Amino acid sequence: MDKLTYLSNADSSYIDGLYQAYKADPNAVDFGWQKFFEGFEFGQGPEGVSGSVDVENVSEHALKEIDVLNMIHGYRDRGHLFTHTNPVRERRKYYPGKELETFGLSEADMDTVFNAGVEVGLGPAKLRDIRQLIEDTYCRSIGAEFKYIRNPEKIKWLQDRMEADRNKPNYDKETKERILKKLNRAVVFENFLGTKFLGQKRFSLEGAEALIPALDSVLEIGGNLGIQEFMIGMAHRGRLNVLANIMGKPYKTILSEFEGKMYAEEDPELQFGGDVKYHLGYSSDITTDSGKQIHLSLAPNPSHLETVDPIVEGIVRSKIDMKYDGDASKIAPILIHGDAAIAGQGVVYEVTQMSKLEGYRTGGTIHIVINNQVGFTTNYKDARSGTYCTDVAKITSSPVFHVNGDDAEAVVYAINLAVEYRQKYKTDVFIDLLCYRRYGHNEADEPKFTQPLLYKAIEKHANPKEVYAKKLQEEGTIDAAYAKAVEKEFKDYLQSQLDESKQTESLEDEVPMFGGAWKGLRQAKKTDIFGEAVTKVSEKEFKTLATEITTLPKDKKFFRKISKLFEDRAAMIKNDSYDWAMGELMAYATLLNEGKRVRISGQDVQRGTFSHRHAVLTLEDSEEKYIPLAQVNGGERFNIYNSLLSEYAVLGFEYGYALANPSSLTVWEAQFGDFYNGAQIIVDQYLSSAETKWRRSNGLVMMLPHGMEGQGPEHSSGRIERFLELCANDNLIIANCTTPANYFHLLRRQLVRDFRKPLVVFTPKSLLRHPKVVSKLADFTKVNFQEVIDDSYVKAASVKRVLFCSGKIYYDLLEKQQADKRTDVAIVRIEQLYPSPIEQLKAIHKKYNKAKEFIWVQEENENMGAWPYYCRTLRKTDIEFTDYIARTASGSPATGYMKKHVAQQEAIVNKSFE
């Protein structure tokens, strides 16, 4: 017998109501529906309701009701495929379509009244009216993707909002004029720059000017919803327009930058190289029309696409923790993407996956895609495999609104809805702004080389301001004279600003680095770098804190090995012998005790890749966690998070976190030092260069486990040489410590000094449990950080050879020196590789004036490690090394064979003492 299979979503209020009426009184519903429910196993659950019924027993009208419901759900689910969202191209065709026949309906049904109208808020209504409502809602200037969301409440909220408004705003005259004025400013600004500075790169917003009234509206509605601060990240396209027309950066300043003016050098000693104008950041405070105060920040960014995304998220999370007491509703990140970039750059996926994780969530990000349908020259069909550039949104079940960039009111409506959704549900939301790029990738490029047909259409296409002005004139909101007057007024103003800019000799830094959270700090000068920082602590404080963090509560049951580990740590206090883990943990404890914040993240950092840290303990008989350091000084300032398996996004996030809060010791640890290279872009474009490019300091700590221990090419080298080649003008601190106490002082120094520099520290693996790698109480309480550690075993007058080294190789050399009682060979440790301790090295040379050989020894290959740097920088100086000892040059960091590794290591040590 033929069966009708019916599948309905659980949010169908119509079917629900009909079934409840049937249960109360079967005669209250149509005879066909009675038979339907009699033969229908009605199960309500998260996947909806399903069942089957004998077709012969169901009236034709009842079946049509089901068809109408299927049509409604079809529009909600697939309506976005049939929208009028592309201003310059025909949309691709998708099958099945949205014709009545797709749903088992026909034109003959259009004037039939269906109770299914209840589902869209119409009550019993003609099919014609039901279809018009869902057509207006889901297939006009806004296409909504949201049915994949696994939360019925969120789906219903979106459906109710969009269907009630038909996704069509009803703005008053004042709002429409405001949108027009913002569009006017966006269009005229670009046109003015293009006219006055012909051929200069500006990466214009032309074709996507609706972004400006959209952002303007975000500030207004955001302020009304309780947002006090927006943090924006975006690439080049439209950046100058956003800076001028949203951020409030003075037009005169931007025009001066086009004139080639530079910032006045505050101090010749402070190296500032500057950057191109479409990379620069800015901050400002605005007052909305409703009187709300909003702080705006636009992060500086490099040309590397989407690199700014994790930076922005880290800044926002830092402010949530530091400034807003954990309340994410008071600050919101806005990321503005390009369509090719959001689809093609893997860091977007990494950042999206972070969005709901405890250590990285920021209460939801507003993503806006300037979708100009072409990359540099690449057609969108060659830029992605997915239907939409925003398909990444689906991994976090975030709604996407595809909007026609020529319909300014629809753009404003969609982004307002997005902000409301973000505030209500604390999740990401995406706006896909379908537009075009009027010129090539930059204004000197010829797009017709690769997109001739598209650019023929664009040439004839009116700009968004003209489109909107025409619409307002046709509906009688404004007249042609009004539009012309608005345009002339702004053009005249820009001309006056240009005239003023020509009288300016240099630019003024309107957003100094050392305000807000950075107040009291300063940029370092050359004389500061080797000024001694007092990092030692009192014996009483040290012992008290050491006891506190090694004492476990007796009412909790810990894994036996953990209890033993903490007993051993407690014994260190009694035996006055502290290992590497205790040196590190005590640095955190003392900083926490001084009221500072400590944040650590990375892969498996809670336990530590090498099981040395155990900062977070899991109880044996439950999932309960106990964090000893979180008990120090109130326990509110220590956070340590195991990250997702990402280097790029997580390092960027922590850089942003440190940028916003210089009073936090912010640490990122690589699982192995080798793995940092997945985040090389952050190192190159931010960590090493931000102070030179943008005058933005940062105190982030990168911990890179490093050491040649026979573990193969990918678990040996943190690539010391690569970091040292980035060093200039004291931009980084590169360290490779050999004692727990010196590591303790190095970490504390990051917050003790009144300036911030990124610290890259190569941390040990095998040395974590080496019997000689221990420090005494006096090493923590009597001295500070030592850039160089001299040999205490030899007498200077007897020394004929001085070996300079860094890190783990020292203990191999020490073992040989002690075993052979070689008092004629001194071993000097350089703990801070950069800034290079030149004066201390000169003192070493002077002290060992009887020595004839000053040799650099490293376990890394000749073309790696610190040797290439020191060979170059000390060349032709009084402290130039007379020779070096290292593994031979290689394209791979280490051998994969243990026997070969051991032989190489022995050869280095033996040669050092020949």
C-alpha cells in the first residue's frame, strides 16, 4: 500500500497545535487530519517528528497543508540560494528550485486558504500571501543561512524576527538621511583621494561603500545593547575609509600621509621605521546619538591576510579579563574579511575553532566579509570549493546573512540583527556583503586583463550612493537637490583639509602607545637594556610561597604519582635544591603574590609536554581540577589553558592578549620548539617588527623547548638562528638559560622593568630532571638575572682556552671538564643571546688575558644556532671568536639516528678539550 512519509521540524507550531487539538477532541480537526493522526506515530524530539500514514485515508486538503508547510521549511532552509544578492552578476542556478511544483503545489492553489499560515504568523491565509511573505523574507536582498543551528530557540528567534519584518527594514526619514550621508562620505572620500592622488595605492572601498553606514549603525545599536567598546581588525580594502568615516581619524592626517609627511622623531635613539598608511591602527572615543560612550580601536596589521584575526581576539579577551570583569557583553570584536581570504586562509578556521573554547572565547565575533567576488585576479570559482566564502561559519553553527551591497538599508538591517544575535547568544555571526571592486586589486592594476566581462558590467554600474539616492528620490524621501548639496558640502570640506595638510611639516602621534593600560610604562632606550632589574625576592616570601604551592589539600584524592611529585617538591625546600619546574612555578607565584596576572597557553601546557609542570592536577576519582597557583593571593589572576592544536592562531591570540595588558605575564609555550614555525607569520609581522613599524611594544613570552637529544629532525631545534636574524635595535630578548634560578629571574624581569620587550626563551627537555640543573635559595634571593655566567671552577691565570656556549651543551662540556680536571679550559655561559652582552664579553676577555683561544661551542649545526649571528656581529671586533665547534652544516636540524647523534655530540665535546 502507498505510504506518505512526513518529516516535520520540531519547531512547527502549526502541526504541534493541530495535534494538541486532536488529542483534546478528535472531532475538532478535519476528518482527513483525524485519519492522519490515527495512522501517525507522532514522536517529538531534537530531530523533529516523523511517521507514515495511509494516503487513501487523508483528505486532499490535509495533504496540501503538509505541502505548504514543506514549502515554508524549504524557503527557510534553501531560500538563500535564490536571493537577489549579487549586484553585478547573475547567480548560479540551484536545483531543485523554489517553484510551486517543487513542493507539490500549483497556481491553482494560490487562492486557497491554508491553516499553515499560522506557521509564519499570518493565521489561516491564502497560499499567495504565505508565499509572498516567505519570498520577501528569504529571497530578496538578504539570504539567511541558519537552519543548521542545533538549537531550536536560536532558530525560532531568527525566524520570528526575520518573518515579522520580512527581512525588510521600515526606517524613518531621519535614519534614511543618515544612511545616505554615510554613503556619501564613503563614496566622495574615495573619489577625492583618487582624483587628488592619482595612481597612489589606497585599496579603495569603491563598490562596497555600504560598509560605512553598516558600521555606523553597529555603533548605535551596539551602544544601546550595552557594548562599550569595539575592537576592529581588517585588511587593506576600505581601511582608510573606515579610519576616516568610522574611527574619526582626522582627514587632514590621512591626506598628510598621502602627501608623504612623516611622524616627528621624538628621540633619535628610538628606532621608528613606520609603515604604509593602509596598515596603521587607530583608537578613538565617540558618543552615539543616544548618548552612549563607545571606545573604538582598529588594530594595526600587516599585508599577511587574516593575520590580524587572532590578535584582535586576544586583545578583546584580555580586556574582558582585565577591564570588564569577565563580562563579554561590554566589548565586541569585529573582523572584516575579504571573500578570497576568509575562504583561503587557514588561520580563519583556527580562530573560528577557538571561539567557544574556555581559554579563548570572547562572547562572539561579528564577521563582515567584503565580498567583491574576485581575489587579486582570481575568480571566485577558483578561490573555493564551497558554495559560499563564509562556509567556515557552519563549524560553529553561526548564522550567515548574505546581503546585496547595493541595498544599503538591507545591509544596515542585517548587521543590526547580527549584533542583536551576538549580544543575546554570545556566539559568532557572519555578514556576507555581496559587492564588487570598482578597480583592480590596487588602483594601478588593470582588472580587465583577467575579468573583462565582469568589469564591463562594473563600469556601467552606478555606485551604492547613487543607487540609494535614486531610491529615496523615487519614494519621495529626498529630492535631487538634497543629494547634490550633501555631496558638495563634503567635497568642500575635504578640500579645506587638504589645503591645511599642505601646511603641515610632520605628523603628530595622536594615539600614543603609553596610555590606558600602558600608563606608567615607556619605550626602552639603549641604556635601559642592561640596566639591572631587581628580580630577587626575600627568603621569607620565597619559602612561604614554595610551601603554599607544594602543599596539597588533604581532603582531596590525588593520583599516587602526583602526590609523590609534590612530596618531592616540598622536600626541595628542606634540601635547598630547586629544580627547573620549581624555578618556573616560583616565578609565577611571586608575580601573583605581587598582584600581577599570569596567563599561559599552548598545547598541553597544564601538565607540560615533558610532564614537568603539573600546574593543573586532576583528582583520581573525578574530573575535578586543583590548581595550586590559583590559590596564591586570592586565586583570581592565574590562568593556564591547554590550547587547541594550533600554533598560528594561538600565538597571535596571546600576542594580542599581552598587547592589551602589559601587567600580565603572558606566555605561549610550543609543544616542541620546532613547532613554532607554524606561527612564523606572527613572529615576523608582529613579534619582531611591531615596535619598529607601529611603535607598539609587547611583553609576550615564547617558550620553545630546544636541545639536540637524538629525538630526530622535528623535535630538536627551536631555530635559534631564525630569531637572531630578526634581531636589531633591541627589538627582542633571546635567551637560553642553564639554571632554574636564572630562568626565574628572566621571567620575573618581564614585568619588573618599566618597559616591555618580547622574550623568546629556549627551554630544556632532558635538563628538566638533570641532577646538576638545580639552584639554591640564595640564587633566588641574593642575585638578579645574569646575562653571562662565568666559570667558578678555574683560575683565570691558568686558563689557555675559553669556551663560550649557551644552553644544554654546557652540561656536556662541564662533565668533561670535571672528569678530566681541566683547569686550563674555562666554560662561559651566555644566558642572554640578544641583546648581546658585549660589555660583559669584553670583561671576560680581559679577565682571561692569558688565553689564546676564545671558541664558540654549540650543539646545533654550523649554519644554525647562535654561531651565524655571533660570527657576523663580532667580526673584526676585539671580542671576535677565534674559532667555533659545531655539527657540520646541514639542511636538516638533526639526525634521526641515535647512534649518529651520540657520536656527533661526543665529537663536539672532545674537540672542545683537545
